[in-house]
Amino acid sequence: MISKKELASRFVNACENVIAAEGELTEIDSKFGDADHGLTMHKIGAAIKDAVCAADGNIKEMLDDAAMAVMGLNGGSAVPLWNTWLDGMQEGAPEAEEVDVEGLKAIFAAAFEELDDMSGAKVGDKTMMDAVIPASQAIADYAGDSESELFAVAAEAALKGAENSKNFVSKFGRAKSYGQKTIGTPDAGAVSMSKFFEGLAKA
């Protein structure tokens, strides 16, 4: 079991990891996008961090606060996608002060279901889903009983997915118009998601 306090700490680490990657994300997005993904993810990371740090309710309420904080932001396409993902998390979260491995699996399963319904993108479409899908699958397939290990396998899967996105042609957004030229560059959304999972794995 991990407490709400520890889960909040992991979310703070995740957000700080994303914020620290602002320059890298901007550079990636500047090649075929609007060069605003780094700034947008900085805003999202800061909003989530502030929300979980200020939350005084249970785990479900904390994640709901995070989703609401992101929903209120102005930004690129990442804002509604992250809001949807976080909203799914709170729907799957327990109204409790602690959660076990099965509870975490339920949180991320609900988050993936909500985001998948909204996004429609699959692995190979060169979107954030190139990191979300393998990470979510790794969580679902995890058969152990260690919360730390669960986050570690998810982070590894997300990283591999983000790196693998460089092998694909962009099929969504502004980058779609660049076609084959996008091969060789990872998707900024997949990279930012992998940074988030990397931070979650830091206790």
C-alpha cells in the first residue's frame, strides 16, 4: 500500500520532471509543430503539482483537483488530452487515503479508457499514445505486488514507446503535413508522457 502523501510526492516528481524537460520538448515540437509543447507541458505540470500539493481530500479528490486544474488552462491540444487522462484517473481512484497495486492498476486502466476514447490514436500514429498505450499495458500486465516496481515497469515501457515513435510518420496535427520528414524525430507528446512516467517512478 502507498499513502496519498506518497502518491502525491510521486506526482510532484513527475511534474518536476516534465517541467525540467521544457527546452527539450520545445526543440522537438519546433521541428514539425507549433513549438509550444514545452510551454504547454510546463503549465500542465505546474497545475498538477500545485493541485496535488494543496489537496486536502482523499486520493480520488486529489486526482479530481488535478484534472480540474488542468481543465482551466489555456494551451495546445495537450490540455484537453491531459485533462481527460487525469479525469479518468479520478474515476478509477478509491475514496481512500491509501491504495495498493490493484488500486493503482484500476486508476490507470480507467485513465487509459477515457483517453483512448477521446484520442483514437494507436501505437504508430506518432502521438502521446505511443507512450501511454505501452505504459498502460505494462501496468495492466504487472503481476507483482510492489507499487514501486509497478511504476518502474510503466516508466520503462513509456520510454521505449516514446523512443520508438521516431520510427513512425506523423498522422495527427500539424506534423501530419510533413509526412516522411517526421521519421527520425520522436513525438513531443510521447516524450512528455514518458517524462511524466519517469517521474512517477521516483519515490
